[in-house]
Amino acid sequence: MVKINKDYLNLQGSYLFSEIAKKVNAYAQANPDKEIIRLGIGDVTRPLPPAVISSLHSAVDEMGRAETFRGYAPDLGYEFLRNAIAENDFIKRGCNIAADEIFVSDGAKSDSGNIQEIFGKDNVVAVCDPVYPVYVDTNVMAGRSGKYDCEKGGFEKIVYMPCTSENGFAPEFPKTVPDLIYLCFPNNPTGATIEKDVLQEWVDYANKNGSVIIYDAAYEAYISDQNVPHSIYECEGARECAIELHSFSKNAGFTGLRLGYTVIPKDLVREGVKLHSLWARRHGTKYNGAPYIVQRAGEAVYSKAGQAEIKETINYYMRNAAYILDGLKKAGYTVSGGVNAPYIWLKTPEGLTSWEFFDRLLTKANVVGTPGVGFGAHGEGYFRLTAFGNYEATVKAVDRIVKL
Ligand SMILES: *Cc1c(COP(=O)(O)O)cnc(C)c1O
């Protein structure tokens, strides 16, 4: 008889977004006259940039003609896209990354979940707490987590690095030296960033200990401060210890179109093996490439028009972020994030739990946000609002919260 993968049984129910939906639906049904504003979503709302749409159209037409039709894409991505990525995201910033160190994919969620496959089962994994749940759950599925410990509010074998107001939402080196370290800056959910000299300390730490950093740069395009690095490869020695994940979702609105990429420098070697070779093998065996038309759309993001258009959309979201940040500060809330990231992280007032504050916001202001505890034990007492909504609705929501 077949045996199932029992590691899956260690997963904790992902109650967060279903619980939110349940509460919101119940409230909406009981109060049909109330206008509910959602500032909890982690999805973009603005349409794709015109340069991307135009590129999609012409790529679709190419697929309809025998002379320009394309079948399977190259495993690791089309040259035109990998060259545009290398040039714009790395060379221009002074990072030494070559096109053949870039692996094009359907997004950073799958890459951040799949990347652990090239590492042994007995590696110790460290994550920030609060955290983007994919890093944890995929390591649970792979059998690296041990059992869930209710008292600890986390898995036995996972090393949690608390990110709270006490440390400016930046992780500290853990007591146990981990093998795999997941970092995400600008951060989801806290909106926090770390400066280049701090990231450099992590790179030095990883190189000293033989660890590998998996650096999620999904929100890189939201950075406005000069001292905040856009890529870990701005740090000395990162080619020897870091893998970087990128997405076209948050910078260019590709959440429904799907495109991302992973960088593995050829200098990243562990136990005498290039991680680049392992990931290339994994990609070649399990993946048949992102669609041609989507890779053309990705290329258009780097065009002059594309760059101007995505900037405009990012500015739109960041105007929301500024309004939320400013309004809540004036109302006496303790808030952070929202400057180099589309997320605002606030401390719940009067010592309310994350869920108590959720209920208060829903019933008193008809605004939906995300309870911080849903991202980890150290998210308790915090709450996430996102800047991905419509401006007018965001203004209305903030004005209601301020009047509470
Ligand atoms: C949204 C997000 C991603 C991007 O996911 P895609 O699969 O590319 O849409 C990656 N990491 C974090 C932390 C995110 O919030």
C-alpha cells in the first residue's frame, strides 16, 4: 500500500487568509449596508504597463506565424531576457553577475519554495520571525523542521530570528549557527529594510560559517533610500555565499502573468560542488521554462518606456503608503515600514492581540488588514496594512481608522 509523505502532516493549517475571509464574509452578511475596505491584500491592483501589453500583443502574433513560432523555451530562459536582467539589475548597479548565472522562472514563490531541494535534509534552517510562510512550509514538507511546538509557536528544528521593534525589525545572528539563512529585504510583512553595511555583516557571517543565504529581493523596486542595497551582490563576497530571488510581480504587476528569476553565482560552491550546476540540473529536469510571450513581456519592463511606467505605478502605491504612515502616526499609532516597501507594520494599541485589533478594525472602521501573528509568533501584537489598494479607498480607510 502506498505511503504518503508524512512530513506534510507536520504542516500547520494555513488559517490566516481563510480565517480573515471567513470573518469578513460573516461581517459583510450581517451588515450589508457597510462598505468594507481591504488593506490586507498582498496582491497588486494597478494594470500592467502599456509597454508590457504592447510586447505581449506582438509576441502573441509571433506565435501565430510559422516563421516566428516558438516551442519549448530554453530551460534557463531566453538570452534576450537574461541579458536585459544582467545588464539592468546587476551590471548597472556595479554587481558582477553574468547572464548565465540567471535562471528565469514563473515567479519567486516557486523558486523560494523549490530552492531548498538542492540542499541536504539535515541542514539547519533560519528564518526571520515574522516571516513569509513559504520559506518555512517548504522546509516542513522536505522534512527539515521537526514537529510544531505550540509553546514555542514554531517548529522544533527551525531557528527563528525575532524581528521586533527592539531590534528595528532586523534579525540578529542566532545562537545556533544555521546552514541555510532566508532573508527578505525590503521585508514582507514588516516593510523593514537593512542597510548595506548590515547586509555585509550577514555575508561575512555566512562566508565564515559556510552557510548559504537565500536573499528574497521581491520588493527591491520600492527602495528609495540610498543606503539600502537593491541586491545582496552589492556586498563583498556575496558571490561565494548567496542566492538571490527576484520577481516581476510587485515591481511590474505580473502577479497574474507570472515571471521571476533566481541568481546563483558560479563561485557559490559547497562540498566541492557548484550550486549553479545542481539548480541547472533541477531546472532542466523539472521545469520547461516560462512562456515565450511572458519572457518578452519581462524584457519590455527594462525598456525605457517600461521603466518609466513601472516607476509611475510604484509611486502610486507609495503615495498610499505615505498617506497610511502619516495618518496613523498623527493618530498616535506606532508604525514602521512604508518607506522602502509597500507594507506598513503597526503596533496594536492598548496591548490588543493581533486578532483583537483585526476585529476592532473590521467592526468599527470596516477596514480589513492582516494580523501580524499570522506571520509568526513575534508578529503577535502587530498588524500589517498594504499600500496596494486604490488611492481614494486608502484615504477613506485611513480617515476611518484615525477617527476610531
Ligand atoms: C510577493 C512575494 C514574492 C513574489 O512571488 P511571485 O511568485 O513572484 O508572485 C516573493 N517573496 C515575497 C516575500 C513576496 O511577498
